[in-house]
Amino acid sequence: MISNSETRNPHPETHNYTLNCNGRLVELDTPKIMGILNLTPDSFSDGGKFNSEKSALEHAEKLLKDGAEIIDIGPQSTRPNAEFLSSKQEIDRIGNIISQIKKEFPEALISLDTFYAETVKFGFNEGIDMINDISGGQYDDQMFDVAGETKLPYILMHVNLSYETMHDKVKFDDITLEVNRYFSQKTNELLEKGVKDIILDPGFGFGKTVEDQMKMIGETEYLGFGKFPLLIGISRKSFIYKPLGKSPMDINEETQKLHWKVLEQGAKILRVHDVAETAVSIRPFCEKNKKC
């Protein structure tokens, strides 16, 4: 059994990481903001707003101006009871958006949020810089192979075993130990496939109780053994707004306080909807830690 003392990363601020993003070296010595660009009609808080090429480009521009360095493009909603799409439907929905963003904003890093290997292949040809797979390779057995072939950074998220059960609530004896066991197994598999740059995502909002998610916030420094950078995605998540009796759009203050907590424990990337607010709120953290 892994104990908390064994998983503790006592000096998270000392860990710097470099990602090879499609030939471009990206230092994670300062916190990075990943702005969410949903191309979906049914995402829970912004569905239908950016599912045309024009609106997607306009939103990408806004995300970058507001302070995002990474744009995470999602062609399929993974909220509870969302419409299930095939890889072909995802690719059709993406269309030329990736290549157009790359053309208009060459400085932008683009992450593709998909659990399909074929969608990754398409995205790679269009110019994506990293893979954001919420399934940990569990929903498509070709995903790890394709990740190894492309050599792109791979975001590994903790999630339940199947698409059908991804949102089923599980109460773990110790969520930190469970997530670390999962990360240990999956990172070994990815390394064997030739994936060199791995980013860990604990999977807030996916099949975890409110109590376990708050525990993960408090124990962020224990996650991932300090070997890989952490991405934290808590933007507009129900474990924050439901206990407060608020809507997803009304928890910015609470979310930013939690962002500070995870950054102080070594998190490197924040995946958010509200980029401008996040950029303002983390600036004092950067100044305090001389990471601007």
C-alpha cells in the first residue's frame, strides 16, 4: 500500500517541466491557463455558443487576449446524459477550426479533447499540440498507440472504467491512493508506448463525491509523485456550486480561491472557462512566488 508520506511531494514549487508540443518546447516554470473552447451544442454551461467556425475563432481570440496560452478544443460534451458521438461525428464537427486557429493565432497551443484515436490522428494532421483524453485510454484501445506515434504531450485523466459509468459516484477508501495507483499503472503503459510528455489530471467532476473532490484539493501536492506536471480542471464543476446552492456561472470567487490552493501545491496548468478572471486572480500568486 502507498502511504501519504510516500506520495508526498514536499517541495512542489521546485519541480519544473518542459513539454515538447509538436516540436515547440514549452516550459511549465510559470502556471499556464488552458482556455476551454467547446464546439458542442450541449455542454452544460456554454453549449451552442461556439459551434460555428466564426464564433469559435472569435472565442479563441478572446481566450488568448484574456491570458490563455493553451486552447482546449472539445467536439463532444462529456457532461451526464450528453449526446454520444462517433469519431467521424467529432471530426465533422471540428471541420477546419483547428487549422484556422493555427493560421490566425500561430502562437496558440492547441489541445484536443477527445477519447478517440482517429480524432487524434485528424487533429495531429491539422496541427494540434497536445492530446486531452478524459478516458485514460480506456474508451479506445488504440489511443495509447496513437499517442506514442504522434509524440504529443498526453493529458491522462483519472476516470471510471467505461463511458457508461464515467459519472457513477464511487466512494473510495482513500481517493489520493486510488488516483495515484491509477496514475502509476497508466503512466507506465504510456511510457512503454513511447509517450514522453505526460500531464496528470485527477478528474474533478467525474464519478467522485463532493467530499473526495475536496480532499483532492487539499492533497494536490501528493498526487502524481512529483514526476509529472498536474492539470487541474475545476471550472464550473458541481462539487463547488451545488453545496453552495449556486449556479455554475456564479462561483468565480470560490473557484479562484481553490485555484490558489492547488497552485501553492505545485499544479502547473489550470483548465478554465473564465480566463480573464483566472489570469487576474493568479497574478498575485505569480508575483509572490517570482514566477511572472
